[in-house]
Amino acid sequence: MRALHLLSLLLQYPTPELQAVCGEIRERLAADADLPPDTVRRLHPLLTRLAASDIYATQEAYVELFDRGRAHSLHLFEHVHGESRDRGQAMVDLRERYLGAGLEPTGNELPDYLPLFLDYCSTLPPEAAREALAEPGVVLVALAARLAERESDYAPLLALLCDIAGVEQDEDAQKALSPVDDPADLEALDRQWAEEEIRFTADAAPDPNAPCPQVGGMLDRMLSPAPTPARN
């Protein structure tokens, strides 16, 4: 489902190169029959802003939204494992899944980076891509809801991913992840990370905010090897 690669590009850190191809991305999305017919209308505000805004202001806004805290992080396992050591093994398992599908991750991004996962899904046939995209559905729904609360033009993109995956976006699904209180400044963020470094030790007490069984099921599905397509 190649259109997922185009959506992956829109979720990545904005660059002048991305600005230059926003028009082409719009055209390709409009022509893709595998996408909902209102895709371009829903993404119009985001596409327009990315193409026309000052690149430095756009980059600053991106970092402020996605990188200054966990509530809107594009790293899927961060919403489940935080900074615990379990996240490292989950990364290894997910990377093995990519390699098994013939996708060699490049660059510095971690395997659970949503745009990278979308690139993986884009290599699959449409039905398999939808099934794979539904695996982290609980995170996608939560991100869509949180971005909508911020009135972010990225919210329709996350909601679109939920629709492609066939994931319900009801109130229960939106609240499946534990709430996140993001720090208000960088010093508070540093303190939060330092505290979590202590919390996630081998003899740490059980976390009262541990993810619900729905999130655990998401992890099981994402870390399972992808099924081999049946041959005709």
C-alpha cells in the first residue's frame, strides 16, 4: 500500500525537500484508490501549511509538538514502555520483523518511529498493510485524540491512519493509554527522565499506571513475525 509512504513523509521532520514535493504528494494521494475519497480534503490544512510556511517556524513547531514530551511522541513503544529496558528488546524484535520483510532501516531513527513503521506497511499488499497498521491501533487512536485536543493539523492524518486500519476511535479507545503529564519546560523534562531512569530498575515496584491488556495485546501483535502471504 504505497500511499502509506506518502503519509510517512508528512509525519517526518519538515525539510525544504518535503516542502518542494507537497504538491506532488497531494496529487498522488488524490489519485490513490486505496485511500478514503476525502483524504486530500482532510489533509488540506497540513499540506498547505507544510508547503507555504517558513521552514524554520515549521521545524520549531514540529519539535515542540512531537519531541518535547511523551503525549504526542511518534515513537510507538514510548507510549507503552516509556524508558524501561523492555523497550530495547521490543526494538530489536521489531527491527527483525523489518529485516524479515526485506526492509533495511537506515538513518538514526529507532524501529518504533511511526513514519518508519508506515514505510514498512507501505511494502505490504493493501489488506496486509491494513492489518499491520491496526496492530498499534490503540496508540494511533490516542495520538489522534491528543492532537485534536491541541487543534493540531496533524490530527486528521492520525485519524486517517485509524480509518485505513479500520480501528474504532470511540471514547474508550481514546483513553486506553495512561494519561501523560508532559513537563512545561526543558528542566522539568530532564528531571522526569532522570526519575524514570531510577524507577525502571530490576527490583522496581509494579507500575500503577502499567498499560492495560489492550496495549499488551498490541505489543504481542507487533512483535510477532509477519505471516507469510499464501502462494497461489
